[in-house]
Amino acid sequence: MNGNRIVRWITRIVIAIVVGSVGLSGGVGAPASASQVVNVDVEPQLASSITYELDDQYIDLDAQNDRRQVWHDRGIRFKGSWQPEEMALALDILDAFGEVVGDDERLVAILEAAVRAKSFGFKRHLTLERKSSWGLPAAVWYGLPGKIVLNDSLFDAQFVYDNYYWSFLEGAYVTLDREVSMQEAIIAHEIGHVFIDGLHAEARSEGDRDLSLEALYDAVVPPEQLPHTGYVTNENLATELGVWALGIGRTTEVDALRTRLVVRFDTGVAAVP
């Protein structure tokens, strides 16, 4: 091994250690308890579809621990102090992504491909980490340490209402069959980012360095249907994958996109040129 390669590997190790150990917070401020969310007076037209508080529901903790163990055995890690309703939300979203992909093990393989690629091979398992931090972003995918960080601010109803209203969910290009919480949409969006990175990593490992899911998205979905006008395609695509997992109906064009992506979900073989 020559000197330059040694220097590169030492640099990678140092970066991985530093990023993995520092507190990756979403901002500063006084943290709030997730079980004491602020009551929000939601406008009537929003109340029927978009919510900002997690449901006050009875949760069987033994059953929840069993569900978490199942995902742990598949390769998904959980870290930090979670309220039961928060853990239930994360598990439900993982289940939903598994249904879209059609195979939980295939889902985990895609997510792990992203983690390995973004961490330079130092990490394998995706970690969902609950942190006592405040501010923006309330949730974020950090590739190098291989984790999605969910901050206290994500589970504060007033904060989410003030900072994360996604108007497209109330628009003409969306069909909602149930109430969807913004917390669901945000977590699903971050998993969508990991999903995109995983598909790209798989393509590169297969020798396909020209795969561009973003280019496909731009070619298929008209600008007026974008979830986040003015944002880069990767952000829109991450949300698109997230709302798909949540069972949110979209448009004929988006349905065509979903059909083309299913082949890659099922087999790992490129579905787009």
C-alpha cells in the first residue's frame, strides 16, 4: 500500500469517527417532551387530512418490543429514548415501505446499500436515532454515520405546524384516504432519501454509473405536480417515495413513475435507462 492510499484511509477513518461521535442536532433551543405536544388550532380544511399531533392511542409495549426486535433482526437499529407513540410511528412507516417494495429483506438490502456507500463501508445497518435536540431540521438523514436523526422538534405539534406545512398534500394532485400526520410525512421523506441513495449505490455496484432516478423523475412528472416547487429534484423524489409508502394517491404521471421503479425494487435490476 503506497503512502497516498494510507493517507486516504486514515482520513476516512478520522472523518467517520468524528461525525459518528459528535451530536448531530437540528438546532438550539429548549427541548420539549414528545408526550406534551402543543395543541394546535388547525384550519378546518386541514383537519380532515393533515394532522400535527400524534394520536393518543393505547400501545401494547410488549407487542411493540416484538415488532422492533423483528426489524432489528432484519438489520434496522434504533437508538435513543423513544416515546411509545413515536416508536409506533417509525415501525408503521418501515412496515409501509416494506409493503411498497414487496419484501422486507429487499427493503433492508436497499437501505444497507445506502449506508455502506455513504459511510465508505464503515457502517452497514441503518440506525433511527431519537435525539433530545431542537430546531431545524427536525429530522435528517446523515449518510456518513448511517443514521436518520429524529429531534424533539419533530414531535412538537406547534413547531411542525409552523415549519413543515406541505401545501401539496392539500392540492389537486393528491388523494388522501385517511388522515396523515406531518410527522409521518417527514420520517417517510427521510427514509425516501436513504432509499434513493441505496438504489444508486446498487446501480454503481452493478456497473451502471449512468442511472439517474432524478432525471427519470424530471422527465415523467410535470413541474406543476412537484411536491416542493423550487427545490432540487432529489428532495421531491424523496417525498414522492415517502407518500407512496404512506398510501397517498398521486397522479397518472406519478403512477407511471411508480410502475417503472417497481422493477428495481423487486430485482435490483435497473428499470430505467
